[in-house]
Amino acid sequence: MKSVNIVFYAIFLLLSQNIFSQSNFIPNPEDAEILIVVNMNDAKDKNGISFSSIENVVFAFHSSNPIFTSSDSSWQDSLGGLSSFMSDNGTNGDKIAYDGFWSIIIYFPIYSPRISKYKYSANYNLNSNGGSNDNESTDSLYHYLILLDINHGYETIYGEIHNVFGVLDTQDVVISVEQSDSEFPTIYKLEQNYPNPFNPSTTIAYSIPNDGSRETSNVKLIVYDVLGNEIATLVNEQQRAGFYEVKFDAKNLTSGIYIYRLQSGNISQSKKMILVK
């Protein structure tokens, strides 16, 4: 059940104030289901003091609405609208219970903003919060997530973001897309990345066929350099039949030729891509 409504409210606020132009919104054909995970192991507050224990974690989008804007005083005592508690008990998208990785599933509807701004809060409204609910970083620092532009014609759009508490960064959401039952591919196919050459990011599309059983397959998509060294694992999970897209960000790599390889069962396909800086 899509009980989390924080994104709908955030989009209404952004549209009403004309903060983003139309070109900065994603015309998703369906909701985008984004799993957001934060690593709370060894988490420290913004003063560098370790939390004695993590009893709850809050995820909150930032906007002009005073859920939090410039100071801890604007964090509300009761959450709602743009904020929600995360889970570490095997629910709400959490994959392994009580491992210190807290999760929440957010649904981005059609015309969601490409760039979203957010923060986390540890031990919200508890005495163990380090004296502040706004305890991840200084007031002016946030996390940012960037949604990919997905073509029309898909049934479901999935994505994941992984953060470390206190490490404020910007991440592209790694998104996969799945078509309707009548449009399942009949062969494994690894597409040429686009754009190519690229700088610094590119999109890789591939298809997993429907063999009639509808069982999942273990799929790996790995990037190598020309010497065969593994550079990045973009996908390593069980996937159902469908069409998928993954974005590869090479901002920390040097110019050159790289190889990306799709592996599923006995099937292996590879292609070259060129990074030019």
C-alpha cells in the first residue's frame, strides 16, 4: 500500500511556488518506487559524538514547508507531510532486520522533480538525539537524489538510493524499468550504452526474457577496465523478466575504454563504452 504521501505534498509545494521549470520534472508513465537506505552503523551526530544506540531514524524531504528549513526549531514534534520514520525490522523495504541499515519506500508520481533534497534524523524526539533533531549535519547541508528520465510505455519503475548517515552527497537513482506482461522480451539482450562516448554518466539498457515460468533470474551487470579489473557492480540481484535501464556514473574515473558485461545463468554478453573527459 502506498501509504507514504510525502512526495505528493512536496511536489505540490514546488509546483505552487514555481521553483522548478517544467523541463526539470520527470513525466513518469507510472509511479517510480524508490527504496531509500541509510547506514546507521557507527553513526555520529553533527558534533562528532557517537549515538549510544539508534532507536529510530526519520527521513525528511526539504522544501519551503517548515518541516526543517534552517534550524532545528523548525523540525516538527510530530511528523507528517514531508517526513516519516524508517524501518530496520525487515519491513518497509528493509532487506535484513536489525543490521543497522534503515529503509523506507517512497513513491514518486508523474511529474516528480528530477532533483530532491533531503536529510535524516537519528533518535527523533528522544533524549538520546544529541540535543537536536537536526543532528545529521549543519543546517545548510543536505543529501540530493537525481531521478533518471525514463521513456514512456513501462508498467513499473524501481530505484534505490544508499546513504551513510552524516555523509552528505548527491546520487543518481539507479533505476530499473519493467514492461507489462504482454511486452516481455523473448531474448537476452544487452544494448549499447547511450550516450557513447559519454561524460560523466551513461545509461545501459538490457532485457531479461520470459521463459514461461516467471521465475526470477540472478542478474549481474559489471563494469571492467580494459585490463579486466572490476570497476563497478551496477546490478547483482534476482530479477524478473522485463526491460531494464541502469545509469553508470564515471565521474571518478579517467578517460578511456571500459567494458560492461551482463551475466544471467549461462548467458554472458559484453560491450565497450568510451569515457571522454
